[in-house]
Amino acid sequence: MPTTQYKLFQDRSIYRDICAPMTQQFCGGMKDQIISLSPDMGAGYFRYISPCKNVEMYVSDVTFRKRTVLKEQTNRESFSISFCISDILEWGKPGTQGSALLERGDCCVYENGRYEVENYYEAGLRYIGIGLNLHPDRFGVVTDHLLEKKAAVSPEMPAHKLPKYKMTKTVEALLHQILCCNYIDRLRFLYLEGKILELVAAFANEVILEQDLLTVQKQMSISDLAALARIRKIIDETYAEPMTIAELAKMSFMSESKLRKCFQQQYGMTIYQYVLECRMEKARELLADGNDQVKEVASLVGYSNISHFSEAFQKKFGRTPSMYMKSFKH
């Protein structure tokens, strides 16, 4: 199968040959640069956003006409996190066997250092990914934790031994809010700065929790873990009319305080936060389907007050329920 090879990001003159003209927006120290694929190559874009100093994000949403390899050479001074939004993201190291593969919902971390990478794109497939750069000057606390937990890929590590992590609902929701941001000019940069910082904190916290999961589990009995799984399933089924903590504690054969503590240790959020997550995710599904009015959706997920529902939804996804529903109508 024929393969087209290009260099990526390091030589802007090459970009002029393979891509449409770059669009740029600068506001003081803030940057937003978009490089679109030329029609003969495919469709989509690579985007670089820096809402403030030492906060950087890369977004790619591309579909190539032919199987394509984009070669990237970087000498990173910062850590980076990659999130897979599409079905797959794949890359490897030149001259080596095996490749790194992220599937939908996967994420990974790279240490600072020198990397030579080949990014692989099959013809006709849509590739969507988000990357964050974590500069030690700004995110030293986070990068120190990642090093301590050995959660990151080193330059010497073979690509196929990539340590991967699964996104939680919190991380997925934040990525969705970033991709769907409809603010403009300086407000856009301000919004993205806040969401990126929130995303970094959530990711680092959940990686640390995942690394420590075995330790947490050792502190719980098998019967406790089974009870927590039952409680979570009950919440999944009753989030619109949730049971009280006292009722859940009786069903789990735990005290209320132990249930609260163990649930947060196991799932990374309080019971109340988990109920809210379930409600918001179901509301998002119903609004995207477009078969119900906002008031009906609010009622279906357990809200009698539509104002309270709208406030919670906008806080979670960055848009009102009405705006979110309209985005799915053509």
C-alpha cells in the first residue's frame, strides 16, 4: 500500500507545501494557530493553543486521503499528556519494530527529552487527539508526582511498551468542554486556561489514584469491594431518585462514614459527585438525541427545577442545555 511521508511541525515551509495557509490569533502572550490540511491531502486541522505562559495544548482532527506518515522530531523541555478521542491513535519510532497504540478513552504521559516519532494515519479514518505540555516551571508539583509514580514514558522506552491509562468520566467531560468551547477572543483564552488547569489536576490525581489502587484495595476486604460494586450499580439505576446515604449504607453492611470513605477511595469521587456525573451524562445523551425538550430531560434525570438543572449542566459542559441541543440540529 503506498504511503506518503512528511515532516511535522519542525519545518513550516514544508507545511506550506502540504497544507492550506495557517491562520493565527495573538492576544498579548496568548496564541492560537491552526494549520488545515489541503483538500488534496484530506480534511481537518492541527491546532496549537497557548492561553498563557507555560500552558500549551495541541488539538488534531484529521482525515487523510492516503495512508500517511508524519515524522516528528522534538526535544521536549516539558512533560506531555496525550488523550485519544477517536477510535485509535498510533505512532512508533523510526527503525524499530512495534508501535504505540491508543484506543478511544486511552491516555499516556511522556517525560521530557529528545524523541523521534512517526505518526501513522490510515486512509479515510478520522483521528482526533488532544495533547498537553506540562512545563516544570508551572506544573512542577504534577511532574514530580508523575516521576515518583513512574507513570510516564521515557525516551528510551520501546513504543509498544507504552504505559496507558483509562480516562475517567471527569477527564472525558473536561476534554469535551475544551473541544466544544464557543467563547471568542480573550474570553476563549481565559476559559481554556481554566479548563486546561482543571484537566491537568484531574488527570494527575486520577493517575496517582490508579497507581495506588492496589494499596487501597489491600485495605478493603473482598466483601467491601463487592459491596461497593453493588452500590455503584444501584446508583447507576436510581440516579434520578437516589437513595440516601443511610439507605445505601444499610445495603452495603457498612457504616455511613466507612461507605463514604471507601467509595471515594475506590472511584475517585464522593457518592454525591457520582450521582451528579450519572445525571449529567444521561442528560447529555438525551439532549443529543433531540427527542425531548429541556424541561423533560431535566425531569428524567431527577431535577424538578429547570434552573438548577441548567446551572449544573452549564457548569459541567460549558454550555446551557438549549445551546447543547441546538449544536446537534442541522
